[in-house]
Amino acid sequence: MKKLYPPVPFLLALGLMWLLSHYFPHLLLVSFSVSKWVGIGIMGLGVLTIVLGLGQMIKHKAEYHPFQKPTKLLSNGIFAISRNPIYLGFLTILVGYVAYTGYPLLLIFPILFFCLFHYWYIPNEETMMRQEFKAAFTAYEQRTRRWI
């Protein structure tokens, strides 16, 4: 599990959500009616968040692999809103897919995703950031929330 890169649990959750909603909707018991466009809009916002975060990391040549030593502390742009915009984008897409399908029981996947990232991925990354950037990261951590 140590080298499970973040897109893997995201794609796994999204794939399972898709399978359940398309092939086993009767197992999801309840549905609610929301315009599919609302779900598409939420997923689009998630994609935009990922693109902005990853784009900023690439532009500034910051390390974006979570198990590598961090090379830059980004604290402006999308990183002034969230310390983890890519993870926030993944989570937003999962929530958007729940709205798109209208199956509230699928919320278990974004909740599990949130827990995995909030309690395992992010603390490990923050430890490395704290070691590398010391007071600068502490100041950034105090002014910018982990998620949003």
C-alpha cells in the first residue's frame, strides 16, 4: 500500500461506482432526481481543480509524486485555496458522479476516498513537507486549509 499512487484509489472508486450504477442499480435501493447537468458541472469543477493544481506544479517544476522528496512549496494560485487541490479535485469528481447517477448510497465511495487521503496520504506528505520546508510550511499550513 505504501506505493499506491493517488490516481489508483480514485480510478478504482470511480470504476466501482460506475459498475454499481450501470449493472446493479437495484442494489443501490434509493435514487433521487437531480439534473444530470448538476453532476456534470460538479465533475467539471473537479477536473478544473486537478488541471490547475497539476499545471501549477508542472509550471514550477514541483515534485508531484507523493512518495518523492518535495522540491517546491507552492502557496499561491490554487494552492492558496487548498493545500491539496488534486485530491480535492478527485473527491469533487466522485461526489459529482453521485449527483450524476442519483444514487446516494454511492456516497460511501467519496467518504472512503476522503478517509484514505485525509488520514493516510496527506499526513505522510505533510510530514515530508514539514521536514523539507520547516517554518515556511508551518506558516502555509496555518493560513491555508487542507481541503478547502
